[in-house]
Amino acid sequence: MRKPYVLLLSLLGLFSGLLCGLTTAPAYAADNGSWSVYPVSSRVAARPYFYLSADPGQTITDKVVVANKTAKPLTFRLYAADAYNTARDGGFAVRTPKERMRGVGAWARPARSRVTVPGHKKVTVPFTLRVPRDAEPGDHPGAIVALDERIEAGSGSLALGVQRAVGARVHLRVSGPVLPAISIENMHVTHHQPLVPGLGDSGATISYSLHNTGNVTLDPKVELRARGLFGRTLLARDLTRIPSELLPGQRVRLTEPWRDAPQLDWGDITLTASATGTRESASASFLALPWLVVALAFAAGAVGGALLVRARRGRARPSVPVPPSRRARPTPSRPRSSPSARP
């Protein structure tokens, strides 16, 4: 039975600057220390990525270089893949060969699906990219990937095998209307309050989704503003843990800690996301109350409610009727005698 594996993809810049063996790769080549993948240099200079532009229905040809930086020959599977943002941190990643491709991964085909590269040598492989006539305009990110099909033994209790891959990024733009658009979705604020006010640390966590709803890659910026009672500014800063490339159609779930958040306040938090050609805001209200205050308020409310119910029951209690046998009987009145007329 084949072991499960984890695919490790080293993309452009992830291990840049590593030197191994006698082979040197162009600056910014996608490199994992054992092999690198990069575009063939143009007549002017080395290319860090594949920057391609095409019309719907157009066919493009280019070449990718796979360089072996070890002393032994290495065999790779070459394939084209679609790119996406990882859910954890929004990083650039590509699909595995078993996943469904919709863009570059479905349109590009290397001339060789497998290639063996001798030690300290490199091999150049042409590839063809055919853009469908009904392709949507805008950016279609992807990569040409060299996958080592060997499964290395993993460590740990899960005993997962590891497959390594390196990919040269492909930035393809299909001509047509360009629509940059971004939105902030599912924004929530969670408070972490001490039991006793003033004793212990307080804070909050702001969670939200950043969604590229347009058709071009964005370099987003997010501003955080928090206001308390009477419009007081509690917090104002630009967030830093934002993906530098938010790909078209991708949604990333992010969190932002707010240390030393107020322990007793009421207000709202506003996030504003912006990129070239687009800007969008979203807000969420918050109510900060220490746990002791909440407990006392709950206890007071419970006691007051119980007393109110008891008072209402007392007022609504009906009077007990007196039995007929115990009721006082009326005394019969005697008829008055009228004075007789004297003769």
C-alpha cells in the first residue's frame, strides 16, 4: 500500500540565494537547494517569472530550464499547475497533479512530461500554452512544476511520506476588461477579559476574510480603526500580516490580535482594504465587559427577576370565599306596632 505523502513546493524566492554544487541559476530562480526551475533567459536579461500576455484563442510557446544542483542524476515529472492562496497565511501555492486545473494548468503542456537531468547539469524543455477562445479576461496565475516523484520517508507519529517540487511561476494575462475588486467578509471580534477588572491582561482577536472578487492579482493593504464610547479613537494602524499577492477569486481567512484592548467600553471596529483601483470597508461592533461585572449583573438580574415574579404572584392571588354555614345570618326585624287610637 502506498504511503500518504505531503507535497512540498518551493516557489520563487522561498529558498532564493542558496548555492549548491557547481551549477548556478539566474537570480530569483525557484530553488530548493537540490534543483531549480526558471524561465529561459531573454536576450536582454534573466527573467524571474514567466510574464505572458495573450488574446483568447492565441497559442504561446516558451521554454523552462530545470537545473540539477546535486552530483547524481535526478528524474522529474514536468507539469503545468494553477496557483492559489493558501488558507493559512495567503502564501502562493500550486495545485498537485491530481487536482482539477482550470487555467494555466489546463492550458499549458510541456514538450516532455518526464525529464532526467544529469548531476550538475541542466535541461531546457519547451512548453506550449493554448488559451481557449472563451477564456475570461484578466490574470491567470500558475507555474511550470518539476516534481520529484520519489517519496521520502517522513518523521513523526503520522509517518507521512514527503514529495518535493519546485515551480517557476507563470503570470498570464488574457486581454479584455480589467476589474480590480476586493471585499472584507465574515468579520468578528472576540474579547479575552480577565475575571477581575484591572487584574490580568485583556485583549481581543479580530477575524475576517479578505476576498479578491475581481479578475486581476492584487497587492492589498488593510487599515484597522477602533472607536469607543463618544467616538474616542482606541486603535489606528495598518496591518502587516497581509498576503502580498491576492490572486483572482481567492479568499483568505486572517486574524489580527488587539493587545491591551479596553476592559470596559462599547464601540465599533472598522477594517478598510484597498488596492490599486479598489477600496472597501467593513465594521463590527464590540462590547467589552469584565467577567466579574457580567457575573454580578447576571446575579442581580436573576435576584431582581425572582423578586418581581414573587410580587406579581402575590398580587394575583385570589381571596378565599367564606362557606355559607359560617356567614352571619340576618336578624329578622319585628314589625312595629302602631299606636291605637284612643276613644
